[in-house]
Amino acid sequence: MRLYALSHELVQTWHDDPDFLVFGVVASDTDHLPTGSARQYWSPDALAREDRNIAAYEAKSRADILTACQSIVSRFSDA
């Protein structure tokens, strides 16, 4: 998660910042899921199962993630 990685440059402690905390939680909750190049090592059946889990997690978290993104853009935008 790129925003989680950027948090170390933008705020003193990400876990005390409500916006970046969202991304820390998402990173922690999903670090076991197959993404990127790791997917090549998973079986098709396992990928199908975990893709359903990823979709469910995204649907459950979408509103919180969008709210945090909007807040971060507002806070750190030059405009």
C-alpha cells in the first residue's frame, strides 16, 4: 500500500493519524493475500478463493478508504 508507505514521510506517527490508520489497518488485514508477482505461485483454485476474499474486503472497506483518501488529498494538497 503506497499511502501506508508514504505515511512515514507525511505524519509523525501513522497509528495516531485517523486517515493513515485506515491504510495501516488495510495493510495488516490484507498482507497475507496474493497480490502482484506472488500470484504466480498460487494455484488457480486458491487464487479464485482469495480473489473473492479480496473483493469482499474491498467492498467492506471502500467507504472508509475513500473518506481517508479525500481527507489526505485535502490536507496535503497545495491548492
